[in-house]
Amino acid sequence: MKIYREMKKARDTRNFDTLSEFFHDDCVFVRHQTGTSILWSDFKHDFRAMMESGKFDRLMDRCIYENDDILVEHSIMRFPDGTRESIIIVQMIENGKIVRMETGASKME
């Protein structure tokens, strides 16, 4: 679980530069809630702002499965408006970099 541990450490310390190293510039981020996708190179500036703002909290974070090809995570996030979501993240890995990331989220009461 090398990638997961290192990514978690970067997220926990809000170290965007280290976290960003795990993503290929052409990584596709797919959001199932909206059916939209965006390239990491187009999304990373917004992600940096979200991460560094301190307004988004990971209340729980765990690795479901990881090997050289895939990383599956589950987390519970709290957003600035106070809502919480349970999030599954599936990340496809090639040559040590994430090339595709898909999320599914459910609002929590």
C-alpha cells in the first residue's frame, strides 16, 4: 500500500505538491454524481485551493485495496456547508502514476 500511505500522509499534512506527484498530467477525473470528467491538469489548481483552504475535512480514510494497477479508497468527507458524504474512489495506476480516478458519493444524514 505504498501509494495509499504516501498520499494519505500528503493529504493529512495538506502537502499538495507531494500529492500532485502521484497524478499523471493526463489523468482523467470522473465524477459519477454529475457524469462529468475533467483532466487533472485542468482540475489541479482548484484541488490545491480546496486542499489548502482547510475547509474540507476527511473524517475517515481507509484503503480498501491496492496493487500496482489499482487503488480503491473509502472516506467520509465534511464540506464547508456542514454536509457529509461517504465517498468511494477508484484510481487506475500505470507506471506508478494515477491515470484515471472515479468517485461515487452518497450524502450522509
